[in-house]
Amino acid sequence: MNKSLIIILVFFIFSCKETKLPPSGICISFDDRSVDEWFAIKNLLNEYDAKVSFFITQFDSLTASEIVKLKQLESDGHEIGSHGALHVVSEFYIKNNTYKDYLENEINPSIRSMKQAGFNIKSFAYPYGAKYWFTDFMLLQKFDVLRSVTSINKEKDLTLIDEIYYDFNGDRTLSAIGIDTNGKVTKEMIKNAIKRASDNNQVLMVYGHIPMSSPASNSYELDIDFLKFILVEAKRKGLEFYRFKDLTAK
Ligand SMILES: [Zn+2]
């Protein structure tokens, strides 16, 4: 083999290595504590090999049977994360109390009670998406990844909202677009967002609350048909399903 051919080959190998990113994907999450409704979509998620993140608030108020259901969801490969013990607006709570109160009443008990029940918590979703630099600073010492929320833009075009796509840059403060009926996100918008993720080697992040067959309009309910559309479309475009804790590990 001549010298220049070797140089070209070495260059080729190195450039391949540098551009090799994990596959494009979608990261679906659910907030609060509608464990029965989440459990009801267990088979649907399995049908599409979809792994998602469930963020639990007020864990102490769950019944024993709800905790068993969460365990089963976890054993299917889904992530169980924290969504706070009280579900407060972090900034207001800290202003009206202290940051120590916030940690002692909202954050630490949530981690503790979930840990006692055998869940190893890596991710946190801010209630109401409410956060600022100081909460990020404090909570990044306790969690691997923090999730906030993003509303639809005035252009009604999800491909223009950069923050709902993760591009494997190590960012640990991420945000997701709401897919409940109150978010007013349409199938067409999601389809285009999935295309952007697929075309650009990114991960689209979405979140909802209560999956329902006939959801109320303008509510925290997510139409199961819409969820199914997202799963089908993600599969069709060959997207990987990521949990939040996976994103920081990449
Ligand atoms: Zn919430």
C-alpha cells in the first residue's frame, strides 16, 4: 500500500470516529402521579419498544398498588424520576421561604422516599417548568439531568424551537414541549419536529400528563391516539426511544 493511500485511510477512520453520534431519537416523559393511566398504556409502549420517563410528584401519597405498578413500568425499561415532593413553583417558594426550605421540603424528601421504595433517581422535572439559574446550580449537584418545559411558539412551528431538541452536547438542563390537549400541538407539527430530529441527529423531547382515550380539550390530558401517532411516526423515521437519564450518559 503506498504512503498517500495510508494517509487517506487514516484520515477517513479518524473523521468517521469524530462524526459518530448516537442515533437520532425521541424522549417522551409524563409528569405528576397518574400511575393507573400510565399503567394502562404499558402494552402500547411495549408494542413500539418505547422507553419513556415518568416523573413522580408527592410520591408519599401513592398507594402500595400504585408503587407496584411503577415497579412494573420500571422493569419494562422505563425511567422513574422525581417531580418534587410538594410540586411548588421553585422561584416563588424560595422567595417566600429559603432555598434550604426548598431543598429540605421539595427536593430531599422526594429523593429519600423514592430511594426507600427502591428507585434510583437520576432525573428531575421541574413542576410548572419553573426554574432559574440558582435552582439549576443546586439541583445539578443532586441529579444528572433537569427537565423544564416549553410552550408552543407564535409561528406554531416546532422545528423553530431549538431548546426542545437535544444534540448530544452534554447539556444537562433540557426542556420538552407539551403534548397534552392544552398544548395545542398538532400531528402535522409533531411530524415536522420528528423529521427535524431525524435529519439533524437530534432528540426531540416531549411531555404530557394523563393519557386518555377521550381527553378533555384544553386539559392536562393526552389523547392516546395522538401518542400512538407519535410512536408510529418515530418508528417510521427510525428514531431511538431515549429516557432522560440516557441523554446525559451519551
Ligand atoms: Zn407537574
